[in-house]
Amino acid sequence: MEQTRGRFALCPRWIVPVVPEGELVENHAVVVEDGRISEIPPLADLDSDWVGIERIDLPGRALIPGLINCHTHSAMTLLRGLADDLPLMVWLGEHIWPAEQRWVGPDYVRDGTELALAEMLTGGTTCFNDNYFFPDVTAACAVRAGMRAVIGLPIINMSTAWADSESACFERGLSVHQDLMSEPLVSTAFAPHAPYTVSDAGFERIATLAEEMDVPVHLHLLEAAGEVENSIEQTGLHPLDRLDRLGLLGPRLLAVHMTQLDDQDMDRDARHGVHVLHCPASNLKLASGLCPVEALDRRGVNIAIGTDGAASNNTLDMFAEMRLAALLAKGVSGDPETIPAPRALSMATIQAARALGLEEAIGSIEPGKQADLAAVDLDWQSTGPVHNVISQLVYATDRRQVTDVWVAGKRLVADRELLALNRDQLKEQARRWQQKLKPS
């Protein structure tokens, strides 16, 4: 099937614009011209006002903004299920890091990323915020697939397959940033691994460069018990105090996990405009802790949802993550009204776009924005009757109900079929890596 681009009209049963939050539009079309949403006219006016326009009917479907996976490690799909049901530091130190030390390289990152892109696209995700080695390879995969991406420039104070020192990370990362400046669907962020793996000098340099380059800083922060105590023991400072002193605590900071927060920490994050990237499934699976989403949301902190990598989730399913985020917030807070379905959907769309600095381009269905869209079939036995479309999307929808996906007006999934990636080739790549990675 041809990858639709140019001038066309999408005609779903429902449109969920996300902005305003909770709004539902029926009996309207979304007109796309040159990759952007130009108008959302009533269906009754389409034939008279847009004579001859290509019409794509989407019966029984809700059209939503493409979902944004705000924190992932794409290439780690190859480690899915390799070391499950273990504590965080055992999982990392005895299984994940040794496997990465042996195998991470351009081929590994390419094959793992392509597998991840296929999974994300067919599940309605049109943009991902990545944090992994060989970001040049990840970016090239995203460009070939036509997917939107924010590519992390990894900074870590140890030798890796990507760079042999923290300074080498900067050198290689800045080169990648320069090479990607002409790519319309790809931008960059600094991706320091964690406070305990980046030096003071490294953080100070990141703060300066992020301001000059106008990019976010994507950081694992306050992920697990003991991180605060270890930081005080090693540096004399709470991680937030240290980041503040080094110039990182502010609206550029995308703080991933954030399970170890007290009231004072949350007040501080709100004052400084820190964005929190919430990964509920990964936090639960590694028993890292529970992010206080309701308390952060009540303080006005911008919260976005991510899946984390498939090695710790074990899927890249944003529908499952939205549902879990909403349910966990209710359970933790004891309030069934907290994080209602429309807010959970916002956390996977417009709030994620806001965290990435892309809210003017994506995250909602509004004229002038890029046509990053997903059509979801709600005419299934598991989502009927449809009393409330947004509630069904968050609490009842399976990612297999995504039928069609567009990024910047280009159709990447049509009738559940990938147009830019070869499923058979991806399966073969996964089988090869299964043999290579098999524990001896």
C-alpha cells in the first residue's frame, strides 16, 4: 500500500484532540496538507469545501495524537527477558552490563532499534525519547523508518563500547548532534546516565552546552532506595542539591523514575520546572519504588510517561503504560479521582511533547501541528459498548487495536501492516541475537 502523504482527509468515528483535555469531536475530518493538520472540518462540509481531496475513511475508529514514549532504551529489546525478577543493581551489575560489554556495537544497536521501532509504531507510538550508546545508529534507524525521535547523547564516566571516557562521550555526542541538525524528524538531548556515573565537571559542561544548544537533559534520577544516602556519603550532597549547585535543576531537566521523593523534593521540582518521566511498569518490575504521581500532578509538575527499555518492562506498550500509570496513582494516593483517563492520555501525548520541547509541533490534534496520528479501532468486543471514548482508550484498549499510523503526514502503518520495516527480516534478526545472547 502506498505511504499516504500530500493532501488527504482522515474521517474517523471520533477525534480525540487532547487539547483541550477531555474533549471529544465527532462527525469531523482531519485534513492533512504537506505533513501538517490544516483544518478539522465537519464531515458534512468536506465534499463541498475540499473538492477532490483523497478521503480515508476510518469507521469505528478513534483518531488520537501519536503516542510519545518519553523514556526508552530502544536497542535493549534484544535483552528482553534475559534477566528477569532480580533487584536493580544485581540485574544491572551481574547481567545487563556484562551482556552489553560483550555485545554492544553498531550491529547490536541497529537490530535492536529496528525491532523496537516496529513494536512502537504498530502500537501507536510515533515519537520516542531514547537513551543509549551509538546514538548515531539509533538516529539512522529512526530516519529510515520515518519515525520521530529525540536522540540522547550518552554521557557516562566510564569506558564503554561507544566512548572510552567522559570527555570522549562529549566529543562523539557533539559530532552526532551536528550531523543530525538537518534531519526534520530528529532532535537531540544530553543523556547523562545517572548522578552516580557522571562527574561534577561533566554535569557543569552539560548545563552550559544544553543552554547553548537549546536541548533537554535526560537523566535517570532518584530511581531506587539508597541513591540519596549513597550520594550524601560520596559527595556530601543530596542528588537534587548537587544538581542544583551544578546548574542542572531547571526546566531542561527530564528526570526519569523519581521514586525517592519527599514533600520538600516535590515542592522543589515544581518550583524549578523539572519534568518527571514516569515508567510505572519498570519501577514495579525492578521494585525500585513508586513515583508519587498524584502529589507531583497536584503541584503542577509536568509528568510524561515512558516504558523504559524492554529489558526491564518487558514491552514498549504505551497503552499498557497509560493504564498502569492511572491505576497506580489511584492506588498510591487512595483517591479514585486522581489521574483520570484524560490526564493519563495527556501524559502520553501533549505533556510528553512539552517535556521534549516539542509541544508546538506534536502531542495534540490541532491545526498547524504536524500530522503525527494513530487510528484505534474501538469496534472490538473488548472495548464495547463505547460509553466513554477516552476511558476506553486508557482502561480497555489493547495496542493491537491500532490500525493506522502517520508521522508528519506519512503513513507508516496501514491496516496493521508496517510499510517501512520488514517483519520477516526483524524476526530473523531477533532469532540470531537470541542465539548469540543465550547464557552459556
